[in-house]
Amino acid sequence: MRIDVWSDYACPFCYIGKRRLEHALSQFPDRDKVEVVFRSFQLDPTARTDESRDIHEMLASKYGMTRDKAKAMNAQLAEQAQGVGLQFNFDTLVPTNTFDGHRLSHYAATKGKDKELTERLLKAYFTDSVNIGKHDVLASLAAEVGLDADEVSAVLNSDAYTAEVDQDIDAARQLNVTGVPFFVFNNKYAVSGAQPGPVFTEVLDTVWAEEQSKPVLQVVGQPKSQAPDAEGCDDGSCSI
């Protein structure tokens, strides 16, 4: 079974949804036969890497609310995160552009480190309050998961993996994905948003059951043994 997950490192529900999926998988008997592939998506392609406003101010401006209201909303979201074992530090979070982080994840995939890097970047953004839009920060985080910092710097200082990120975003557009997280199971079933754990469990069970069911060959008409005049070959000879 394959699960494609479109997400963005600046999306709090992507981190929460990731944990809920992981919890469902931890209880899934055949989890070792499930491949999870993270796909790129950007909630705000115009975001700056040197944003001077904090996340409360940005949300207040975006949704036309007071800073206090935005802060209260973020506090509620932080409580949801705690429910899945995550700590969100919105007061110190550093808003930034995530495009280079997505490029880096595609590079990490070539080294078998994409899942580790995805987790590290999400934690860096929501918990550690570092600017994951900066190349030196990305190189340092990549080194923590076992990637070569010099190779990472070379990738980031080029346009490598830009096409791969664009392809992921275009694929999401073709699926009419307008928000993340967005989970696609075997290109057949989709889960939109950080749904409760039982939703993921139900889809996993459904998809797995369908994969295991093999169609039974239905023979139309009588077998040749019961219809000697039927044309065909058997036992090394053919009727003429």
C-alpha cells in the first residue's frame, strides 16, 4: 500500500495529521508493507525568509482579527498538538518561506533520509523556533539526520530539485487539492485534513482488504468435459 501525503512545513495541521496517521499505522498489523511518501505543497509561496512580523500578527492581518484573537486561536491549536504529543511554541515561531525546505526533502529522498528530514523540519519550525527558510539552518538540520552538510549547501545554492517541487504542487492542483494535509491511499481513497485517528484506521483497513481480495475467475458456459462438442484443446490434443 502506498500513501502520498501532501503537506507544508509551515502547516500546523500537517504535523498533527502526520502524528495521527503514524499512530494509526502503529496499530496496523501490516504496517511494514505500507509506504508513506511526502509530497511538496506551499500554503504561501510569497512568504518571506526575513519576515519581521510574528505569527500572531500575520494571522490577525490575514483574517482581519485582533492580535489577541489570533493568539487565542493559536493557543487552542497548541492544545490540539499536545493531544498527539507535540509542543507548538507559537510565541517564538519564526514564519518563513518553505520552498527550499521542500527542495531539500527531495534531495534527502535520494539518500533515503526524506522521512527523517520531514520530521526534523516540522519540529524545527513548530517546536524549536528556528528559521527553516535559511540555508545555513537547513544545512545544519540536514546534518542532524545524517546528510552531508556540504552536499546540502551545494544543493541549496543551486536550483536543484525545483522541478520536483513544482511537479508535486502541480499534481496536487490536478487533484483539486486546495489545503493540506491531504492523504491519498493507493491513488484511490483520499483523506483531507488532520482527521481523527479512527478515520485513518478505517481507510487503512479498507484499502488493505481490497488489495488482498483476488478476483475469482468466472467460467462462462459449461466445462468442456460436460460439453464434448465445445471446440478447444485439452490433454495435449485439439478438437478439429
